[in-house]
Amino acid sequence: MISIGVRLAVVEPRVVAAGFFAGSFVPRAMFEEARRVTIPLHVLLQWDDEGNDRQAALDLFDAFGSKEKSLHANMGGHTGVPQSAGDAAAQFFARHLR
């Protein structure tokens, strides 16, 4: 759940970069916490995810306070994540977790 990851990114100083899958319910309170997230972010959004409110995911992405954040959107539902999305996430972490 993205809410847990956002909370962890805010309170745990050892987290220096994060990857989020924008595919779950986001409580309104999470938007204020998202503004406090300043680490580099890699966010995956499945455009046609049946269980995901696309606009809420976009709003949450906008709320993140990170100067370096990227949104990777792919066609398809929750289970249709392409292999290239995993490759892009791996590259992100290779850059930030040296």
C-alpha cells in the first residue's frame, strides 16, 4: 500500500530513494505527508488499473515534495505491468543506492 511507503519515507532517515506503485486507496491525510517526502522517487502507474483512482494517483504524485520524481505510466491493468517497468525501476535504484 502506497500509504505505508509514504509514511516510511517521511519518518525513516535511512530511506534515501523510493519506488511506489500507485495502485491503492490514498487517504486524504497522506497528501500532507507526501509534501514532506523529499527523497528521489520512481512512481509506477498502471493507466487502466481497475482498483486505482487514476486522478488520485496523479494528485498524490503532484503533492510529493521531491525535486527528483518521475512518473512511469503504462497501459493495462493492475497485473499488466510490463517487464520494461521493472527494468526502469532497477535502473532508478542502481543510480540512487550506490
